[in-house]
Amino acid sequence: MRLILHIGTHKTGSTALQQFLYANGKGLGEHGMYYASPAHEFHCNSLVNAPLVDGQERLRNFILEILRKAEQDGGDTIIASSENLYAMVRYLECFHTQKTSAEVLAKERSLIERLHAAIPAHVECHIICYVRRPDCYLESLYNQNVKKGALFSGDVGDFLSIVYDMLDYHRYLSIWRDVFGSTACSVRPYEAALPNLINDFVRHVLGIEDISSFTKPNLRANERLSRDLLEYKRCRNEHIRYSERKLERRIFAAVDQRIASPNNNHEYLSPDKRAELLSMLEPSMERLRTEFTLPPFPQFNLEAARASWQPYPGLSLKNKREIEFHYQAVQRQVSFRLERVLIRAASLVRGRLPFLSWPLDFARASGIRRLLLQAANRFQ
């Protein structure tokens, strides 16, 4: 049995790829492949976010179960995907950790070793990771974590000081090579896979040449917010409750659809800062290209960038007022108001009456809460 484990990175089309694999279980089955994910989920992020921290028993049971299902269906290859597997420690601690890079990497190695130990010895593992030019990865990751996730409220320079070691792909991926073996790990450049990472993955990783019969997914999954709205949310993030981050994300997505003239200037780094960052990372990138046999990343032309660069002017008072108007209108919708009440009521109960937590967990797991919100949305 073979296990293909896609580990990211974030912001390299992972969501669209996962949705494609999840939607094409039957087609993959015809090629002897089984796409594995927990019930009602299209990726394995929840398995990464909890068991690798709390212990590996749930993860081991999941792996044994998917092995049983794959063998029962006559498959010889299991595919699993979680972009949270790359730089797990930074993600699991929501970028709030004060640990040094050495401490983070030591814990990272420990988590990867736990994962390896949870996989039966007879399973042949293949680790695949997509990476993009690190300055572009930084900007996209910053956008993502202001929009959702960690509710980051600093600027891109503050973010860089926290995640700098994540941009050193060689250091992180070398750990995977050490634990799983050099022949088990492959790295592919995101830019070379464009315009369609899914085609690249299916052809070059799964070895399936003809994908014309597969269901085509939404290739624009997990889109970013417009720049003004992102700046507005960045300033609000420190006041958003962590328990309500997913609710706020949906509210802001609805607001984004209402903005008349969105600003899409998402160049967070000046040309000189970009050149400085790439120069600092060049030794690591060269080691990555050499050891993993990667083609060069797209070259950065500093002079051309200086000539064309237009700095973001900041959020104007006029645009801020427009955003606030739409935000208030959207969040007053019945479904959003009801969801906020339910979230806060659940937090209150868990804090003051913890013995009542199990009915809340049952309501969420059974879908009662979701059905209630859907009914409220139809009413709206």
C-alpha cells in the first residue's frame, strides 16, 4: 500500500486541490486510489490541528481505518492532504508563540516523528509539497491571516518577524527528508504548475494522464479580500473574539461583494524590501533547488519593480465609512445575528456550566445548529 501525503504549503492552491480530490472519489477509485479525509471534511486539517498536539491515538486509528477501507475497495494508493502539515508549530500556536526558531524546529521534528510513527511500517510513503517564491508566499500568507485564522492585527513587517523561519523551505523540508527518507520526499514549484495546479498534481504526482472525465472544481477557492477591506479588518482584528472569527470572515466576504470600487493593490512589500528579503533567503533557496532538483523560481527585476510600483495610500475616511455602512447592514441579517447569539451563549455555558458542554457538542456534531442557521438564512 502506498500513501501520498500532500503537506502544502498554504497559499499554493491547496483548497481547490482538496475540493477536487474530495469530489472525484469515484474517478480516483477507478485508478486504484482512495482519497482520505474525516467525515464531512474535504481535508485532514482537523487531524493535524488536534491529535499531533494531544497524542497520536486518533491519528493512528484514522490511518488504520482508511487502510482497511482502501484495501476493501481494492485500492493500492491512499491520498491525504493537509497544508497545516508544513510549519505545524507556527500554525498550531496561531503565530502567537514566543519560541525561537531553534525551539520551533525542534518541536516540528518531534511532531513529524510522531506522524511517521503512526503510519504502519508496511506503507510506502510519498511526501509532496508545493512551494512558491518566498516573498509572494509571505504576502499571501499575511493576507490570509489578517482575513482569518490568527486574526493578525500588525503590518507585514510585524508578520515577517514572526514567520521568517517558515520562508526557509529548505530547513523545514529537510526535516521531512530526515524522518521519511530522501527518496520519499518531493518538492514542486507552484509557479511552474500554473495555470492549473490540479492538472499538475494529477499528472505528475498521481500519474494519471487523462483527467477529462473528472469533475472540475471551483479554481478560485479561498479568495482574498480587497485591500481596503483587509486594512479595515486588520484594524478590527484585536477586537474580534477568537470564537467568532469564522462568523466575521463570512460577514466580511459578504461586505466585499458590496464594495463599489474595490482596491486590489496587494503589494505589501516595497521593491527594495522585496529584494532584501530574497537576497537573505537566496542561500537557502539554492540548497532547496540543489537537493530537491527544482527549477529556478521566477526572477525578480528590482529596477522594473521600482518603475511600476504604486504604494498603497492607506484606507481613506470615505472608503472606511462605506465599509462600515455595509458591515453594519450585513451583520444585522437574521442568520448572522442568530449565529453570534449562539456562539456567545455556548461560550458562556462552557465557561460557567462546563458539565453542559456535551449537549452543545452533540448539537454541533448532529447538524442541528447548522439546520437552524440555514432556516434563519432562508427567512432572511
